[in-house]
Amino acid sequence: MTSDYPELIADVPEPYSELLPGLPLHATAPQSWNITVADAKFHWYDLIAGFPIIPDIRDPVGRYMRRMQFDLEAAMEKRLIYLVINRPRVRFDTTRAPSWGFFSLKVIVPILVGNDEKRGSVTIELEVPFAATMKKPTVAVTDKFITFNWGGLVEAMSIHDVMQKFDNDVDFASRVQYVGQTRDPAGRLAKARLASVQKVHQQNSEDYDMLLLIQRMNVEVISDEGDPLSNPANQNPVAVDALQKDRMDAVDCALARFFEGEVTRHRTDKERATRRERMREVERTNQLERFRIDLRLEGAGKYHNLISDVQPASTAHLLDCQVALGEVIVTRVREKGRE
């Protein structure tokens, strides 16, 4: 049996789980978790969706695409959280030439924003790389990429890289459409073959650009027994992965409930039932009383200003969570009440 949501289904049927060596010794004392974002990175999903041309690594953009592919494939081997993000369509304006500032390495690049292609610009402030043989690069622009040829080195950046890195007037929150986990040996997300994400893309691709915000989470366990991961009996790979799976399943379910609401058009009744059973198991085996998720990220910019159909925009979402009968009860902590 296959599923679009393999990480929320128990890896081994419970009647047989005791036969496997190395399963973790779970908690006997109550636990609470503090969960924070260790790091986060955006990937432009539209570049891998559909049937993209195989990247030519002799070309700077081709090398960029291969690096992105390697990053996503590496993420599929880890237990990370991803948010499917929509942002307004933005492109470089190839009908207008970039212009240089006087006596500086600032280049002003025209852009087009939204379906109505509103004209704007972004100022890129360059630094001469170590491998450069030219003091000022030659610039080439397509609608999605800009390249800087320094002689001994050619750098490529996508339009979304530029908009994240450099100041601009495009003030729009990142709309969260879907929440999931990266862990998938088949690499379906990296190959743009995950049906649930494909569906979101098809519904929004004409009007918006779609990105994946992939986050590595840090979990602090508060318990009289300490963190089960620090127990020498849990140092084998099977135990470590099982404990990490419990934690990321809880984060996944909580963030989905928070950003997508109690009922979402992207989830089936069968999946929602599977999630409830999974959360009952996580609560029971970890003696989990509550957990807090802090999505604040140091140095967060406009792209980290997250909004959804049911949540207001913020770069500092903070969630208090509890599990009741398999349902994750999520309470948004208001700004005034934060520590």
C-alpha cells in the first residue's frame, strides 16, 4: 500500500514492533518540548515542476539547478519540515537594461511584479569574489535568472534569491498553503512528484510563484528523566530515528493545524484519521503533556513573514500545543503575552 503521507504512518505494524531490535526506550516521566527553527532555506519549486530540461552543468544556470537538486535530494534523507509557500509572480524585466551606480558595484535591475507586471527595480550590491579577474562583471539577464561574469568566475542567482538578499519595495507576506515532511527515500518532493504538493501547484501556478521553505527544527526536551535521545540505550540508529520521527510528526501535525485550519481542502478524511491515530501514539509513548513551537528566525526578512488563509502575517509565529484524543490543540501566543 502506498500513500502520499508515508511519514505519518507507523513504519512497522504495532503487533510486530517488539520483534525489531534497537527500538527506543520511551519516557516514563511527563515531557514538554520547546521547538525552535535551527535554520531555514527557500527553494523555488516552479523550477523543478513539470518536465524541466536536464541541467547543463557547463552553463552557470545549469550548475545552479544541479546544486538546488542536490540540496533537495539531501533533504529527502532527513527529517525536516517544509512549508509550501505562494508569493506574487516576480520576474526580471528583460526589456530594460540594468544600470550601474557611479563609482560603486551597485547594479539596479528592473523587475516586473504580479500578473499585471507592475514595473519596479531592485538594487544589487556586489562584492568582488576571490576568484574574480575583473573589477566589474558583465551582467546577463533572463526573466528568471541573472548572471555575473567576473572573468574567472560566473555567479548565477534566481529572481527570488535576489529579492530575498537585497532590499526592495515588494511588500508581500509568504502565504502558507501546505505543511509536510521531507523524509522520503523515494525523493518524490525533490522530483516534483508528490501528489499533494502537485495539486497545490496546479491550483496556484498561473497566478503565483511557489516555493518550499525547508526548516531544520531543534527540540529541547523538558523532563525529570532528561532527553531520551541522551540515554545510552537509545544511541543506535533505529532508536534515534524513531524518536526524531515522533517529534517531527508532532511538529508537522501542529503546523498543519495552525496554518491550514481544522479542515483543509488538501487533506483527505483518511489522512486526517491517520494523523489522529499517530498523535495518540506520540502522546502515549513520549508522555507528552505540551509543546511549544517558535518559528522566529534570527535575521528573518520579508520572505519569512508568513501568512495563511486562517492566520495573520507575522515573522514571529509562536504556538502552544497540546494533544487531546489525537487532535493537536494549537493556541497562537499573542505578542503581548510572549516572554
